[in-house]
Amino acid sequence: MVVHNHFMVVVVVKVRFILINRTFFLSLFTLPLHLMTSKETYKLPKSKKLKSAKLMNLLFAEGTSIFSNPIRFVFLNNQETHQQNFQVGFSVPKRKIRRAVDRNKIKRLMRESFRLHQHKLQTIDHTAMMWLYTGNQVPDYKLIEEKMLEIIRQFNTTSSK
């Protein structure tokens, strides 16, 4: 957003100056309102990425699966690891989605949806998780978010028992 001589009320998250044709413009970046008012953190740092091949093999061998077409969620509560937090991974099979650009887009959509809704998961400490996309076509964000929320609700009911 470029501010000229208009007055408006915005919550400023980041301010930077842009030089265009020797004139400085003040550029303001804002967050959506529902993210500004919430107290949950919406971060997904690298420390929460599932990278261990040993843990991935254990996850697929002994983990529990929840499926909501076209997303499969596999999780394993692993108390033996010294990892305090959860670890999460996202995967799209090359056999289903041939183009790497499309696979990366789907993984980005799943990561974004998980990042925004991770606070809704209950009892995820010491848990390894993997989100797998099993569809044949590139979905939109609305479908991904809807199916992930459905899986989160199922996960919360199974983990509370």
C-alpha cells in the first residue's frame, strides 16, 4: 500500500521506503485482522521439520493414519525422542502429480494451512506427523484447508480418548 496524502488507520507491521524516480514512497505492510487479534503464534520454524529418515520409517511402520480425501495424515506419538516439540513433514508423490512446480505449490498450500491451524491440535508434544496429498489434480487453498481442518478435528477426538 502506498500512502499519498490520504489519512487512513492501519496497523503497521513493517515499514520500508521505496525509491521510484527519485521520490521516496512509504510502503506499509499489514496483516489480516484475524491474525492481528489472536495471541497464538503462527510460526513453523525449521526445528519443527521432520527430517530424520529413521523417524520417518518408524512413522510409516508404526504410525496411525487418518484419511480425508485427498489428504492422508500419519502420526506417531514417540516418547523416546528427546525432541520436546512436534515434528511435521509434507509430501506429494511424483507418481500422482508429475510437475515439480505443482508438487511444490501443493506442499506450500498444506504448510500454510497447517501453520495457521496448528494451535487447534491437542497433545502434539513428542509427536511426529506427515501430511500426504493423494489427489491427481492441483487443488485450491480452500479445499486443502477444509480437509486439513476435518483431519485435525478427527485427530483431536482420537487423541482425547
